[in-house]
Amino acid sequence: MSNQRASMQARLASLNAVQNKTPAQAQAAANISSALSRMDAYDAKKKGSSKPARAITFHDREFLMKVAEDSSRHQSARDRANSILNGGSDLTEGDAEFITRFGG
């Protein structure tokens, strides 16, 4: 749980504990509750989008090693290639698109 989420939940609990809320406190509680639900929806969508697209092949692994070692490539591309290589045997949809986009 992020610090921001924990802080928001603590503030919401303290607002909900107040017996006679002012209109501003009631609005703040509603805003925080809404924000937390949007954060939950975003996290659920984010987790669902990283389903394995396919297994990594020998060709993919060789291509990613070349990208990771190629100093003429941008550092972010080399970092992404290293991340995919260290990720395991399955490629996510984003990983497969990365390989396709860079010519693998």
C-alpha cells in the first residue's frame, strides 16, 4: 500500500469519526472516497493488462541481449531489454510490442 493511499484512508477515517460534519468536511470525505475508488479501479485495470501474451523464444532472448548490449541504443531501451530478460519465461503484451517495435 502506498503512503499516499494510507494517508488518504487515515484522513477519511478521521473525517468519518466526526459526529456533526461541516459541509466542507462532508465534501472532503466524499472526494477522498471517490479518489480511493478511482485508485482501486486503476490498479485493477493495470494488473489485468499485464497478462502473458506468449512465452519468450530463443530468438527473443538473443534479440534482447543484443539490444541490452548495444551502446548506440537509448538507455531506456537498453534498460527495458534488461528488465524483460530478467522477468522470466513469459512476455506481457507490452513486452511483445517492444520487441516488435525494435525489430525483433
